[in-house]
Amino acid sequence: MYVAILAGGVGTRLWPRSRQALPKQFSDVTGCGRTMIQATVDRLQGLVALSDIYVITGRRYRHLAQAQLPDIPAENIIVEPSGRNTGPAIGLACMHLHRRDPNAIIGLLHADHVIQDVEAYRDVLRQAELAAQGDYVAVLGIRPQFPHTGYGYIKRTGQPLPASDTLPVYAVDRFLEKPDQATAERFVAEGSYYWNAGNFISRVGRLLGEFERQLPELYAGLQEIGAALGSSDAEQVLDEVWETLPNISIDHGVMEHAQ
């Protein structure tokens, strides 16, 4: 499995602790001695080789990513010219990885998550990788601890799928937006709803197929960018095409209606 870490946020949610010049993913927010993006990479030890980890970030943060993650190859730092939400960012990562390994499985993670039970997290990622090998698009769900109105939810179907091994894997019934308090209480009481962690694992070709089916305009732009990768025109093509891509999240654009 390869991993692409989304690290392009500008840090507005934790201001003033997190600022545009040094957003939270490049800060030691928890006081553990490691920045959030360093801790994200640390959690992957023994699961993913450093050479197989990619980071997607903005141009102004390229130097921060390289300085904080010196063991990740510089060519694995993927730069998005401007923030256009997670859909184009993930699509760009998929184009880079598809060029390297068309059969790759990609894990899409966030640079600003706090995860305390690292071994359990690795077990979940291993199970998700197995599901992706069966051509599923996997999403990590967190069993809700209380009725939170600030998270999106995932409703699962009844019985575990055959893809289950050490951990159960369920089919997704639907994605749901952030609920009001009464609805969140009903979700938690019912037991088949999970907080959407926003971590997705899939074959890269399978994911690009969903882009093509659901977001053909975005897919066409990604194909143009991908065709120029490795050429002397790659950066120019990226800059020109990027601003024409729709600004859309991976959840709304792809996952909510993925097959």
C-alpha cells in the first residue's frame, strides 16, 4: 500500500495557535515533541515504506514538509498550486501514483488527526487494504462516543462483507451530513452509524474510475495534468489546468455516490 497525506490546510480552525505561516499540521499541537504531520508518518512505521508515502500540500508549505520529513523523497511532495478542496488534491495524488504503479492501492489520510491507539489504527488500515484488494473503496468509520453534531456520519448495512478478516467490514448504506442534536442522538442510539474519519483506501485505478464516472470535467483536467508529468511542461500545465478544476470535496464529489 502507498499512502497520500493531505496537508494543504491553512490552519484557520485553531487560530491563533495555528496560523497561515505555520498551520496546525506543521505544529506540535499536542505537546508530544512531534508535529502533527510527523506523528502521522510515525504511525505508518512497519506498514508503509517512507519511499511509498506522498504528501499533498500547498506551494508555501513545500519547504516545511521537506524540512519536517527529510526521509521522504522530495519528489513525493506533491504541490497543489492553490487550495481547491480535497477532490482535486486527491485526484492529483492519484495521477502521480498511477504513473508510478497503475495497480497501486492508495491510502488517503489527513495530516492533522490525533490517534492514540496506534496499533489498533494500523490493524484497521491493514484490514482496509485487504478490502481494497477485493476492489472495494474502503472508508474508516469511528464508533461515536456521544451524539456529536460537528461530524459527518456513515450508515452501514447489516451483515459484515466477505472482505472481513480480523475486523468487520460493512457496506455503506449512505453518507450523512452533520446532524442536529436530536438526529445525532438517534444515530448513536441506533448503533449502525459511525463518524466519518475521512480516511479512504482504494485501488488507484478504481478511484480514478469513480472520478471519471461522477466528475468527468475534473477527470479530464487530471488526465491533462497526468499526461504532462515528467515533462519539462509539467508545472506549467499544472498551473494552467488547476484553476479550471471544480472546487469540490472528495466526500461530496465522489464518495457519497461511489459504487
